[in-house]
Amino acid sequence: MKKVVKFGGSSLASAEQFKKVGKIIRADESRKFVVPSAPGKRFSNDIKVTDMLYSCYGAAIREKKFVNQLDDIRARYQEIIEGLDLTLSLDKEFETIREDFGKKIGREYAASRGEFLNGKIMAAYLGFEFVDAAEVIRFNEDGTFDDDTTNELLAERLKESKGAVIPGFYGATEAGRIVTFSRGGSDITGSLVALAVSADLYENWTDVSGCLIADPRIVKNPKPIDTITYKELRELSYMGASVLHEDAIFPVRKAGIPINIRNTNAPEDKGTLIVEGTCRQPKYTITGIAGTDGFASVTIEKAMMNSEIGFCRKVLQVFEDNDISIEHMPSGIDTMTIFVHKDEFEEKEQKVLSEIHKAVKPDHIELESDLALIAIVGRGMRATRGTAGRIFSALAHAHINVKMIDQGSSELNIIVGVRHDDFKNAIRALYEIFVETRI
């Protein structure tokens, strides 16, 4: 069995955390490929190493002295090295970084050094081979990712390896220019390594014991999710649940490799298993609840709208022409409502309204702002009667008015719109009825 294990910044913030990670890796010989992030915060008001590097490089490009800042970064790594009783020296690497910063080699290069240096320490600590991501993660000259070449390079480099550390977050062009992933960087690297080595499992270690049914900032001690499908996760992520970015999921999803979200600080917890499909019945009717606010709605009314060919297309064309993305579009016989991001819409609202009037000559247009959308997601909803009824009951009992409800054809999710002021109470009410009371 082969496992790829990725560890986040909080898991590698100090020597003490490194020791936890080392114990986890050594406890299972199938954990052969390790993808580390840069050191994160050691305590609440600490600074992440990546942010320190950005600040240091910012001083360099402004022609200011940056050596002292670089020494502070060096001290962070030296503290880890000494705490692990390693004889490793990073003097050569830091001298190279100092020279490259002086040459203003690039902001992405600067950011990548956090993972690069942590990878050096991790390889020395485990006795694994260090594989520089710049040699195996390929980007095109225009900065776009080259997935085919990357897969070939990784597969060839790692096919005989008995243990390797590949830093996350960055890669390089063929000419050697460092390029970083824009979002979910180290998670993406882990996924790419898992695909290249045909891993049986991709373990993503962080500071939480898997995905939670609801946001812990809103619901107190929400239950964990044991198993979730890629489709369910995508629905929750789209509505604001910050688990894994979809770019980090795609490589392993197409290969059918499951992802296991685990907690470095509680390795005995099973975490959440993310899979393509499963016969396992979920513990609750729903898998998760997620939401986000900051929406506005545009309701267009016109008598006999439903018999006017091309009406919807003309309205949507107005939003497209103004580069405004549409989130949802519930409609009635003589009305249609467009939900959009408030920030996108506000600066162009009068232009949009004017163009809608010209395009379809509506009887009336009504605007409403400060709205929130909440997704109730779960594969168990397909086989359960009355899910929508329970949603309405929970919200009515909490004295929350539903502004919109929309159910996907897959019956995997139901989305409700509420006022911003009701957002958190709505999530709590839904969690209570589906998880706590299980009515």
C-alpha cells in the first residue's frame, strides 16, 4: 500500500509539531511520500514564515535592508533544527536566498522558500530523499499549470523511491522560473504526487479532525463528517466551507484515490474520508450545512413573461455583458429573480437596471440587498421524504423568513436564501433539526 501524506503549516510550526509528524509517518510504513507546507503560526499572534518571506522580499525590492528580516526567518528554522537534534545546516540555502532577493528574482520565488526549507528539514529528519518541487512540478511560461508533463516527471522521479519529501505550493517553468499555485498550493501538490505514484490513499493532515457538519464559529461543537463524496464536498466548498480547494481534489478524483482529512494533534481520530462514491449510509439525513452572505437579488416582473420567447436569455445577457456572475435564478409565471454577489453588482446596478428596461421592458424591478445563501447538502436526502418540509419548519420555528428556495435536480442539495441578520440563526436552526433532534 502507498500513501501520500501532506502536512499543513500548523502541523510543522515548531520542533514539537515536527516530532508529532515524524511519529505519525513512522507509525505506518506505507506513508512513503511526504508533502510539507511552510511553518505556520506557533501561537495566535505569531507570524507565518510565508508572510515573513513576503515582507522580507518586499524590503528587498524597495531597495531597503532586508538581511535582518532574513536572519529572523533563519532563526525560525534553526529553532526547529536544534529542537530535533539535527546536524543539518541551511547556511548555503540562506546565502542563495540572500543573493536571489538582492537580484529581485521574484515574489513567487520568495514565497516558495518556506516550503523548500521545511522540506529540507523534513527529509533530514525522516532520512528520506529530498525532491525539489521545481524539478518535478511543471508550469508553462505563461504561468499556467502543465499537468501532463508534471505527471510524467513525478512518476519517473518517484517510481523507485522508498521515501521522498516533495515541498508543496510551488513548481517551475522549464527555464527554471519558480511559479506558485494561487490557491490551496500544498494541497494541490499532495494530490499531484498521489496521482503520479498511483497512491492508495492521500492523507491530508491539518489541525482539525476532518470536515465538520457546520461551521464551528456558528454552531458549538458540530459533529464531524465520517464519509463525504466529492460531489457533496464541492457543493459545501462552493458555499463557503473551507476544507479543500477543488483544484486540490481534481487530480485524485479522476484517479479514484480517496482523501483522508486527519488531525496531527489527534492522530487517533479517523477524520473524514472523501470518496468518489460510497454505499455507506450517512449517519444523518444531511452531510453538511454551509453558507455565505453578501448577496443581492434583482426581481423582474412582467405580465405574460412566460409566453415571451427569449425573455430570460435577454435578461441574462445584460448580466453577462456587465461581467456579473449569477448565483441562482428562481422564477415564477410572471417573475424571475436573479441572485448576484452584492459587491459585483453595486457598482454597476444602475447601468444593469437601465439595460434590463431596454431589453425586456419589465412592469417592475425590485432590488433587495444583504441576503445570505445556505446550502443543505447530503446524499441521504434522495431517500428521505419531507426534507424540504423540515427545512421550512426549522426556519419558521426560529422566526426566519425564507427569501428563496432552490433544489438541484440531483437531489443532493437544497439552497435557501435568508436575510443577512438571520444567517447564523438559520444555520443553527437547521443543524438542530437535522443533527441534534433528528426530527
